[in-house]
Amino acid sequence: MTGINLAYLERRARRGRMVDVDFLMEQLHPNQEFGLCKMIDYALGLIESDTGRERIRHYLFNGHRQMQRNYAALYFKRRHVGPLLDEAVERGCIDIIQAYAQ
């Protein structure tokens, strides 16, 4: 693994600043280890700040990797923000399966 541990990711997520969300999202790429992706997913779920939520929304629509858009979709799906997911599907940012699959 990359030397990034869960406690570090949790601290960044709980701060919930734009730079923290950017750091978490930049770790998501196709060659990343599965375990780290799971930790990032968990850490993203800890973000509660308005700034953090807005930055995750940015990644839902503007993530330069599909993986970033998918993890952003998971964040909002778990919070039952259907209209935002509907918009992301309509814009072609995520597919319908990513938006609505249980």
C-alpha cells in the first residue's frame, strides 16, 4: 500500500475542506489498490461540512476520472439525494446503474 493509513484519511475527511476532498479524490485511479479505495470510500462518508459536500458535488459532475464521479455518486446515494443523481445521469456523468443500483 501507499503508506496512507486510515487514521490519516479520517482526519482529512473530518476536516472536510476543499483540499481534503481533493486529496481523497486524487487517490482514486484505476491502478490504485482495492484496500485503499475502500478506505477512501469510508473516509468520504465521514465528510459532513458544507464545503466538503459541495466539493464532492463538483467531482460528481466534473471528476476527470470516472472513478471519482462514481465515488461521488456513492456519497450522495447513501444520503438519498436522488435529484442530484438524476441530474448526473441526465448529463452523462454517471450511468443509471451507478446512480440507482442497491
